[in-house]
Amino acid sequence: MANKIYQIAETSLSFKNTGGDITLTLTSVGSGAGRISAEYDKGAGAKWTKARIWLKTKSATQTVVGQAYLLFTTMSDGTNRSNALGASDAAVSSANDTLNLNPALVATIYDASSTPEACVYTGICLIPSRQFSVVFWNATDDALSATAGDHEVIIEPIVDEIQ
């Protein structure tokens, strides 16, 4: 009889301005601008590579259906980093800085309420390196809200377990 392979979720990582596991400041990120998180280290040894990813965010003004927020991950060996972006929470000023990064989530605007609402977008991504950062790019026409509690990226590691 063949073995079953189950997926088990490990403890989630929270990337946000304050109170999270890793710092990522998304308040007031403008149209055509982005942000990179501080770097996270999974630790030595065999570690997870697959994860569920959530983006919780809110715009400052009414959004346009079909536009998107983009999430990427960087890879690092502790010294060399994707696109030489650095290892701390900082601004990303050019869309070119996202080239060669690992795509993690395309969060397409699906509702254009006249009153901006907090939205949650989800996906599955691969993060194969020991150290990584999350990169957010605002490809919409609208800035994000200035309220820190409106924004968070959550990564929930998934490991396979053979039964």
C-alpha cells in the first residue's frame, strides 16, 4: 500500500510594522513604490521551502479593479542577497529592483468600494533559501493607508509528512 503524504502547517511568521516577528513597514507606500522587509533566518539544517502566504492591506483611497499588489521573496546565503537589496526594512524605489526575485503572490484588486476596505489575498509560494526577505510592490494607482495595523504579510510554513 502506498504511503500518504500530508501537509502540516508550522508556526506562522508575521511581517508588519510593529508587533510582528519581522519588520515590514507598509504604511503609506505609494503607487509605483515598494518595501523590503528585514531578513528572516530559518536556521541551520533541513527546513521548509513551501508556504501559504497572506497579504492583509488597505488602500488610502478607492482602488481600481484589476490593478495589483505584488509580493516577492529574496534569497540569501547570509552575505549575498537577491539584487543586492539588503537585509533590513527599507524602501524599494524601482520596479527593476523586483526583477529576478521569487514571485510569491499577485494580489489583484477585486472590489473598488468608494470607501477603502481592508482586503486579504492568499496564495502558495516557495522559499528555498535559509535567509529571505519579503518584497512588496504597489502596482496600483493608490497609496496604502497610513494606519500600521492595516498591513501585514503572514507566511505559514508547510512541511510534508509521510504516513
